[in-house]
Amino acid sequence: MSFDKLNLISPIQEALKIEGYTKPTEIQMQAIAPLLEGKDLLGCAQTGTGKTAAFAIPILQNLSKLQIDKKDPKTIKALILTPTRELALQVGDSFTAYGRNLGLKIGVIFGGVSQNPQTDMLKQGIDILIATPGRLLDLMNQKYINLHHIKFFVLDEADRMLDMGLVADVKRIISHLPRIRQTMLFSATMPREISKLVDSILTDPVKVAVTPISSTVDIIEQAVYFVEKKQKKFLLIHLLKDKSITSALVFSRTRHGADKIVKDLTKAGIRVQAIHGNKSQMARQQALSNFKAKKTRVLVATDIAARGIDVEELSHVINFDLPNIPETYVHRIGRTGRAGLGGVALSFCDRDEKPYLKDIQKLISKTIPVIQDHPYPLSSAAEENKDIIKKTEVAKSSKSCYFRKEKRKETGRKLIAQRGR
């Protein structure tokens, strides 16, 4: 099927051709038609499936039809809530690209930067607002934003909202929306609290589920390296000597860990930057722009900061630290292999992370191939020492238990002897 079969207006079709879109993805094929009809939608889809276009295209087309009846040019007609600044900017870019021929005004707001440019934009009037919950509530409280005229509402990556503790903010925002509206909710997973939210805000929704979270894209080549924790930085530097790794997104579990990786790679002469919550918005955007422009070869990120990163032709994702939540692994490696392109996902696993690897393989129903031929394998001697120490501790514990039992017996014999006297 091509986009020509989806009854899209010519201005949008022309924009999609400019973007190089020819065939819709699975979620776009299933979602666009019912959304054009005005139905609510529940989409279970992970990043990289094309879900942004799946909701952006229908909203743009339906909004373009409302232009004739528009009485107040400054009222916001569509609201898209996203969990992170990076995702908000990415969604904003998508709306701008697909709606380039429609004359609609699109605005993006998020925290961590001065609000003045954002309030100036709002005063001029916009049709579509993409926002993070915190900044949106802040500007609502200051009376810069009124949501009473919203006709289209999208809650994107709802499970990440839950992970980040934003659900209470989301509920407050929803309480300000008009009851009659078209609502779309997208989430990669459906935990209980998100299911309750679905029931409360969607009306008889069309349900679309593609690329289940338990699956990973087949075209992504996956491999794992067993390595001592202290040797991970040396293994990373060793791998990056391979010039075929043209761009690598490296995942760290913590912000401190991300900064340390950057420090180590910089010393090794590798062009690298980090993106995480402690960085200013300007620094994060600059790092992401440099990575997309190939000025930086390696981008080190934490999971929350990475949500919304969309880089074409990303060759490698490297899990410097394995995630303790298996679904996170799927999200991470989904950053490569996008739009039908191939990619490589490499993971470092130290001895303490082996349970995480087991959970990941159980979730994806695959055994990830192990690369054994590398300079920094887990030390077998260390494994033997660990076993010896463990056995020694068990032996000591058993010996201690034995002496305690004997002491109790001796005490008992003395008491009996005393009573006998």
C-alpha cells in the first residue's frame, strides 16, 4: 500500500514525498484511516514504528478542514503531550515537515530554558502545541495557555510518563480539556495505571498494536560481550577502533557514568558528547545536533534523555550498562534499525549483570550471541576465586552452626544435672 491509498489531501502527500515517504508503516496503515474519521485511538507501539506520523498526519488534515470555520486565530486546537524535551522537539519537527504546505502554526514548549520566547510565540497564536507536562502546567497557571478549545489531544509514550512520575501532572492537564475531543494515547507497554488512564480518557477507541515490546527488530544484529566491570571502558575503546562504527549511541545507567565514559573516550581521542538530565537544554540540543550532523561520532546517553532521539542511519547502539528492566533493552536497541535500515546492538555484561541478560533473553525469546574473542573477557580465575570464597563462607557458616549446636547441648546437659541435684 502507498500513501496515495489513504485519502490524504494533496498538500500532505506532496510534503510526504519531499520527506521521502512512499509506503506507510504498519501502524500508519492501521491508524490513519480511523483517525481521519474522528475516532479515538489506543496505540501500543514502541519507538521507531512510525507512530508520530500515524497521529500527526490525520491531525494536520482534519485541522486544515477547520480553517474555514476558525473564529479565533489564537486558540490552540491540538495538544500533544510528550515526556521529554527531545521527544517534544522531534514531534514538532515532524508536524512542521508534514504540514509545510498547510499554513498551520506549530509551537513547542518545554522546561529547562527561558519561557520568554515561548510566551511570545503563544501570544502570536498557534494551532498545534507540543509540550512537556511541567512547562505546560506552569504556563497554564500563568494564564498564557487556555485548553478550552482543544479538539485533538495526543498522549505520547504514556508508559514513560509513568516511569518519570508525570502521571499526576498529566491528569491535571486532562481535567482542563473539553470533554468533546478526539483523543489518542500511545504507549510501548500497558502497565495497570496506564490501562486505568486509557479507560478514563478514551471513548470506544480503535486499538492498534504493532511490534510487540517482547520482540526486537529482526534486522538488528545483536551480540553480547562478557567483561569485567572495570574493563568495560577499555573494551569500548577497543571496539571504537573499528572505523566501520560510524556512529554509536552508548547507553549508561547513570548520569555520572555517562560523564565518566565521555572523559575516558575523550582521552582516547574519540569525538564524543553526553546527553542527560544534568545537562542544560542548550547543551543537550547541541550534543544531539552534532551527533546527527556526524560532527560527533559517539553520543553517550541515559535512558530518559535518550527517549525521543531519532537519528537516521545510526549504525550502532552499545549498552555499556545492561538495563535492569528488560523492556528498556528493546527501547534502546530500537534506536538503530529504523525505517527498514540495518543496525548493530552490542551489550557489555559483567558478572553482576548476568541476571539482567537472562531476563532480557526471556522477554525477547532469543538467545543473544556471545562474542568470546575479545581482549577483556571475564576472568576464569576470578570466577574460581569467587566460587572458593563462596564455598569457604558456606563452610565457615556450617562450622559456626555446628559449634552453636554443641554449645546448646552442653548447656542443656548442665541444666539437667543441676535439676537432678
